Amino acid sequence: MKQPNNSYWTTEITSKDSLLAIDWREVWRYRDMFVLFVQRNFRTAYKQTILGPLWFIITPVLSVFVYVAVFGGIANIPTDGVPAVLFYLLGIAVWSYFASCLNATSNSFVTNADIFGKVYFPRIIMPLVAVTTNLLSFAIQLAVFAVFYVYYACTGANLQIHWQIVLFPFLVVLLALMAVGFGMIFSSMTTKYRDLQIMLAKIISLWVYVTPVIYPLSMVTNPKLHLAMSLNPVTPVMEAIKFSILGQGQFSWAWLGYSALCTFILLLVGLALFNKVQKSFMDTV
């Protein structure tokens, strides 16, 4: 006599009909895996190194002193009255967060191909892991910046904090989403065209020079060049952060709206490509 089959499926994995769909309830069910990935990335960043996590502090500080010596001492690039150490430290921290999120997200498929081929979990978790992991290092760099900020404030430096500082979390989220949008586009294409990884590295290395990281936007006096640099969606965010914390920079609601619009479009395109490629990327990666 045939025994009744009382077994049933607890999870059903199906392809998404919409390329813009994200099952946030499913993402939440895999929150433990998300935390494990964040811990793994953070711990292995400087694993088997002598100084370990101290490199999160040493790297930006060394970069700042090089920038002060080269761009401030040799090239005589002004910082609009702001102490050069604070100007470069804040710019490096913000740009490094954007570039790190972009790099990590763009390598989501290629770097995690072995894991994707063995274990199922929502693939969108990996870009979220990249943003969160780099947010931790960004927080450490901001803490270093705060120490220098307090020092210069106590020594009488001309520093002004504007009310727009309350927008700082929004600006950081906007920067992260922009990086995720760009990253998902490149991640979807690098599964088939690996040389795009090299191209992206070149783009990022050049992108920093068309973003007011090592110089203030005010020194760009040519109207056409100023407009061209403002069309860089990172520029309005960078300038708004500098304005709110250092009192130097150009804050514009219109340009921030432009950055937000660019971010929205990048996210839509990136998510559509990401969802499309994840269905069959194991066949090409």
C-alpha cells in the first residue's frame, strides 16, 4: 500500500518576472548570511598583516600628508581658507567610500562565482554587503577626521558648520546608491567581458581628478569647464558635504536633485541588468 507523501516545500526558488523586482522579505530571511559576509570582508581586509585594522587609519593619514606636500606645498593649490589637512582628509574619506563601493559592487559576480555556484541566496545581498562593509571603514576615517577637526577648531581655525549637516546621512546614502548603480551595471557586463574590470579601474583613477577632491570647485573659473565638472553626479554631493562640515563648497538643491535623478536612473538600469544576468551568469562567468 502506497504511503501518503506528507513532505512539502518550505522554499521555492523561481526566476523573477520583473527585472526591477527585489524580494525584500527574502533578503530579510537571509540577514544572518548578510552579517557573516560583512564580518568576513571586514576581518579579511588586512588579515595576516602586522598592523591589522590600523591600516584603516594609516592609509588615509599617509595620503593626506602626501597631498598636503604635493598639491599644497608644491602645486600651491588653495583650499579656500580651510586647513589643508581637514580639506584633504574629508575629501579622501568621501571619495574612498564611493570608489570602494563601486569597485566591490562591480566585482560581485566574478568575485563570488564559487559561492553563487554552490549556495542559493538573494544575489542582491552582495552589493548591500559591499556598501555596509565600506561604511564601517568610512566611519573609522570620519572618526580620524573628527579628531583633527577638534584640534584645528581649538587652535582657532576658520571652520563653519552649517545646518545642512543634518543632510549628511542622506548624502552618504545617495553616494552609496550611486556607486551601487554604477557597480551593478559593470558587474553585469564583466561576467562576459572581463576587460571591463581594467577599464573601470582606469575610469576611477581618472574620475577623482574631475571631482573636487584635491581642489575646491571655486578655483575652476572657466564657465564651461565649471559646468562640465558640475555634471559629474559625484561633484554636487562632494561639495554639499564640504559646505555642511567645513563651510567651504557650493551647496545647491538643484544640483543635488540632479545627482539624485542620476542615481535613480543608474539604479533602475543597474537593477534590471543585474536581475537579468543573475539568471544565467554561471554559464558565462
